[in-house]
Amino acid sequence: MEINKVKVRTWSMLGERRTFGTMMDVYAPEMDKVFVMSGDLLTSSGLDRFVRNNPDKFLSAGISEQNMVGIASGLAANGYKPFITSFSPFITGRVYDQVRMHLGYMHHDVKLVGLAAGIGVGIQGNSHFGLDDVALMRAVPGMVIVEPADCTEVVKAVKAIYDYDGPVYLRLIGEAGAPVVNHADYDFEIGKAITLREGKDVAIVAAGTMVYQSLEAAKLLAENGIECKVINMHTIKPIDTVTLDAIADYKLVVAIEEANVVGGLGSAMAEYYVQQAKCPKMMIMGVNDCFPKAGKYNYMLRELELDAEGIAKRIEEKLNE
Amino acid sequence: MTIMSIEEIKDLSSRIRRTIIEAAHDAGNQGVHIGGALSMADILAVLYGEFMNYDIHNPLDESRDRLVLSKGHDCLGLYAALAEVGFITKQELKDNYLQDGGFLPTHPVKCVEKGIECSSGSLGMGLGFAIGEALAMKMKKIDNHIFVIMGDGECDEGSGWEAFIAAKQYKLDNIVLFIDKNGLQSDGAVADIMPINLAGALRELGWHVIEANGHNVEDLYKATRQAVSNTDAPTVIIAETVKGKGVSFMENNNAWHHGHLSEEQYEQAIKEISDGNQ
């Protein structure tokens, strides 16, 4: 598909989850095995047009996510490729045992689409934050976790995960009006990280919304003479160890994620590094194993020091230790 | 598919029970879920003997009928049925049932080639999976049935109720659910632990509800014949059963929810089953 400035701007305005739904409609003619279900969040998933155009390929599960995973598994056992959507804590935590049995144990080809992961729903609070979703899904053997850095990457990822045979957790994150990381077309491959900026002093490995914040932080740090390499680790599992090896010599490697620091991207990197001959000094930035106070998204990013200023400040402090 | 006479189905029941006892005995001192395997033996015989369309030489045939065992812990009954109809050999059962690294552990692992449609053991999940299969069959315009066996104790699980509601909403008349209502669960009587009026509740939810004697083959036969011809909604056959059915010292004795057989008990059990203690 052609990617141009107008499309990138439009997707960005839609935000990740509505971009997802929009692309499901666009790709539908070439996804002959697709079947979509939602846990009563069709509109929140941006799926209205898909359902209008493909009424035979959609079913509402009502507000019963556990059953939805089971149904999707039964469809997958018979050759379909179901995409099922709900808010991220409900499509991972609430249904964890179903995911473990159906997508893990039986390795059925179901795509879990988690809406508004991280703290994207801001003032709605912790019932709807997706902070432990990455840790949970990493613990399921055979699960792939994809976390797009922006809406353009959602467009690339939807097609890639459809083409991939096996269970995937698609972690959609951020708000509508999301910042753009990828302004033009590029190669996206599951499991292959993308270096977005070169720098010799610090290597930042980020996922999702934190990719943009890291790029902004790198600009701030550059003003103080600190050069950062910034890597978009859009696939958290399986993690791109070739890229991790390539940055093992940096004096500081920083993992940044909009998730609990327990069991997430930083944990995945640390688990890899400690078993290698060369284990770099690391920082892991995310939500520090707490239920953060709810607030507007940008307020929360500031409070959690996950905005560009907070990230830059913490890296500089670490280098001065 | 095998078409059997009532007498042949009864004989299949008896052979399934005998294989359950033999496999439990072969497992040695390892505890085995026997009671709930015996309580569903007649249901399995009616399905594999008469109603299910399957071909052991073409197990992946898309149009096959499927059996989803939701009460996975009682899969010894399923293994015995699969051994009796030829999906697995008696030797494979002996070599793999509860054996290190074998493909027939205490809770079933999906292996469609051997007739096992779904990994289960975490309760309350079979019907949801069956709904997905039933929807797939409808979309592919395959006219077949998805049979499911749940336990009455298992109906405590909330996920099962999500599936009860959805199966009706989606009008899945290609689903036939058996509830093996043996009245006992791990810690005691269902009536004491979490009583549910299953027939009333499922009727209220819009299911076709048939109540049957789960050990009377004629009764089960008639109920299943009716169930596979019902339309517009799924059918549940609530089968009144006895946990441990066929072996006097196991019947209604929850010690045999999970237990192992001494040599004397083994010989008595085999004798009672051979004598046709029904």
C-alpha cells in the first residue's frame, strides 16, 4: 500500500486503535481467512466500517472476553485467522487462562488486539490501564508481542501479523492525535528492530509511544553533548537479539516502555544480557511497579518521567553518577 | 461412522468401562480420575457407536463430527473410547497413558490425528471452543455436529455461562452438549457445594433441554436422536448419571473421584463389569 503524507496525518489523527480498525477494512479483501470479534468494543476498535462492509466476518462476543478467546480458538482450529479486540487488561489479564490454554498450549492462530494499552486512557484509571499485559503475554510460550511505535506502524503491523501463522498480541497504545515516528514507507518485519537515530554514547531501546519520546529525549540530550542511538523494538517477543548484541558495548543501554517495569521490555533485555559474555549497564524506565494516580495522558507521562524531558533528565543523571 | 444396535452400544459401554479399569490398573500407584470417566461411559458409547461421523483412517476430515471433552480430568473415559473404536491401539494406550513423556497424560492434549480435538483440564472452556468450531462449520456450510461433554460440578465456572448464553444467541443448532450430571465434584456433593438447577436455567436461556437417564442406552439414544434434529438453538442433554457407575464400591463414592486400584479391587471391578452390573 502506498504511504504518503496525507495518509500518515490521517492515521495519526485517528490514533492507533482506530487506525487498526480502518486498516482491517482496507485489508479485508486480501485477508480471506480473517474473522473479527470484539468484546462490545466495536466502535472503540474503529471497526464500524469493517463490519458494515464485511457483516459475515464479524461477531460480537458481548462483554465476555473469556468466551471470545475460546470461540476464536475454535475458529482458528478450523482454518480461520481471528482478530479479537478489547481493552488491553481484558484481552490479556482477564482471559489469561484461556490464552494460556488456547493460544499457548494449543498454539492456535488468534490475534489478540489490546486497545489503549499502557496509560493511554489517562483519567479512566488503573482498571483500564494495561501495565502488566506485556509481562503476562511474554509468559505464554510461543506468543508474539508486537507494539507499534505509531499509527503508520499499525498499518504495517496489521498486515504482518495476519500473514504470520501463530498467536500474536498486538499492543495498541497512545491517544488519538498521536505523534508520528514514521513519515514515509519503510520495511517492517516481525522480530527485527529498527534503528531510528545513531549516537555513540547511549543506546535507547524503546517500544510503542516511548519511541517518539525517546527520539525527542535524544534531541534534548544532544544539546548537552550526549549522543543517543534510538532503537524501535516494535517486537517485544521474540526480542531481536542481533540488535541487542550490536549495542552491548555501549556504556549505557536504556529500555523504555509504557508498561510496568516488571516483566516487560526491559526485563526481556536484561534476561538476555545477563546470559551473555558482555552485559551492559542498563536502565529500565517504565511504570515502577505501582498503580499510578490517574490523570490526563500528558500529565501522567510527566509525573512518571516518561516524557522526553523526564527521560533526558534521568539519563543525564545516570551518566553523572 | 459405525451404526450399532442397542445391544452393540451396550457392549461398547462395557468395553469402554473395562478399558478404563485396565488402564487405571496399568497406571499402578498413580492416582487416576476413575469415577467421572465411568459416569460418562454410556454417553461415549452412544456417540462413538452411533451418532458421531468419524473415520479413524482420515481423522483430519474437515466434515467429521467433533467431540470436545470439557471435563478434561475424566479423559481416561475418552482415551478408552478412542482405544475401543481404533483411534489409538491398546498398546499405545498402555505405552502412553500416564507414562513419562507420553501423549496421554491425566488431562488431554490436542491431537486430532488420534481423535483428541482440544486440550482441556482447565474447566469451563470446552463449550466456548465448541462455539468457534460450530461457527466455522456453519460458515463452511458443513452439516455436522459438535458434541461437548461437561460435568455438573464444572458448571460452577463462569466462563461456561458466557458460552451458554452465546451458543443460543448464535443459534448454534449444530452443538449438542451433554452434562454428565453425576452429582459429585472434587470436594463433595454438587448439591452442597454450589447447587444449580441446570435444566431450568438452560431452558430459561433458550436451549433445547432434554433430560435423560445417562446409563440407559435406549434413553440416551432417543435423546441424542432428538438433539441432532433440533433446529435454531443448541441442545443440552442433561444425563443423570452415577459417579463410578458399573463398579459397586466406586458408585457414588467420591473417594473414586481420583484414586488407584489394589489387585483385589481391580479383579472385582473387572468381574462386575464383565457380569454387566448396570
